[in-house]
Amino acid sequence: MRRGFLFCLLLMLGALPLAAQSGGWKQLFDGKDLKGWQHVGPGGFTVVDGMLKPYGGMGLLWYTPKKIGNAVIRVVFKPVRDSSNSGVFIRIPQKPTEPWMPVNKGYEVQIDNSDNDYHCTGVLYSLTKARARPQKDGEWNTMEITLAGPRTIVTVNGEKVTDYREGEPAPPKQKSYEPDRGPRPMEGYIGLQNHSSKDVVYFKEVAIRSLSAAELKSLE
């Protein structure tokens, strides 16, 4: 009897949607192709052994179906070395047609652990200072970006690196390639950066999970 019950239970679980089986996570990259994604700018991404591999740049691979807000974005990435440069773009206000509008109108969550605490993995590039530096070079790392209204929280391998709320002070812009200062929207398109031919960061998962009302309230 017990075996029969367990067999039926497994069949029922197998019939559930993937998101229901994985705690509400929706995979945006299926490990097979770039369906739902579009690239702008030089270079691009290829799918190799179920992973996204960048080449050339600077360009941006962005997720086209919808803007994302009040959600957690989970990205699993592997930098070849500490200076491997990439980024996860969030809060992009409109569909990008070139790679610099997202830099200046959205936020780049940096991937590159060789620079100072304002330009390292997990910060909003040049805007926030890292609370920790938990990236592991040459290994798989898990980054989670929580978008809760005006608040942006970034953890890397379970350690909080950034906790920023719109309107909080930021250092003045110093370099031409740093983003313009100013408010960002509550939701926006997301994307992955291919920085240059020498920068290789692999991605094997890009997923999102909507925040519940209770979670949003706790993050106010």
C-alpha cells in the first residue's frame, strides 16, 4: 500500500509545472537556446554545454518578454578569474537598442572582483559600496537580486553585498563610463553584459520568483 501511495505521489509531482516544483522559480534560460532573449551591441552570447558564454563586446543580452519588478532574480555564474568582467542589468526603463542606455538609465549589478569596493561583484556599479566580497573565482557563484519597490538587495553566495533604496546618497560620477546618477524605475527589463573578448563569465541559470505581499511588506 505504501509503495502504491508513493508511486502515485511521484506521478502527481511530475505533472506539476516546473515553477511549482521549484518554489515558484521561473527559469528564463533553458540551457538550449536564446529564446526570449535579444542581443544589442558588439559581440554576443553562445550556448555551450547548457551554459551562456559571452564573446566580444561591449554588448547586452536582454530578456524581452516583460519588465521585472517586485521579484527576486537568481543568477548562477562562474568567472574564469577575479578580473572577469560582466554584469547583471536591472530596472532598464525601455527596450534597449544599444548597450549604453541601460548603463545610464538602469543599474548594473557588477561582476568583477578585482577592483575597489564600489566597483566589485554585487554592488550597483560605482553607486554602492560592498558590504562583503564573497565571490569565488573559477567556481559557480549564486547571486540573488531582490527588487522590492524602491529597494534593491543583492546577495552573493548567501552574503549581503548591497542594500540600497532609491534616493540614498551615492558618490559623484567620476569616469565617463560610470552610470549617470538619478532615479530608476520600480520595474524594468533585465540583461547580461558581455564586456570584452578577454572577459569570460559563464552563466548556467537565470531565474525569477515573484515576491509575495507578505515579503513586500517585510521589505518596506
